[in-house]
Amino acid sequence: GPCQNWKGVLQEALARRQWELPRYSSSQSGPPHCPTFGCTVTVSSGSKGQAQVFTFTGDCEATKVKAEQTAARKAVEWLNL
């Protein structure tokens, strides 16, 4: 549903596969009184040395938390986790 904790879903799914934990990086743009936040999550699959790295960019949102959730959701859906 809309209240799904996508960051938690992503983290648990990666842990089950014994992949590395996701790495989030966020950016802020817009005026200080009305900022928007973007977030990118990086997921490394498989074992070190032969890992594939996937990067997913979330939607621009009013809060950093929401931006992180949309990035995590894209990772979960695209990777079929």
C-alpha cells in the first residue's frame, strides 16, 4: 500500500540474497523555504569482485524520507525483489 516501508523491504530482500546493504545519497534543490529532495540508491548484487552495481533515482519529493522511499521502491520493483 501507500504506507509501505520500501527501504525496509529493499534491505530485507538484499539480506536474504546476501547482497550488500543499499547505499543512499540524497540531494536538495529549490529555494530554502520550499526545498525538494532527490535520492539515489545504489545496490550491489552478488559477491564482491563480480558484483553488478545498479543505481536507482527516486522522484523529487518534499522530504528526504519520501525521496529515499521512492528510490527504494524503484529498486525493489526493477530488481523484482
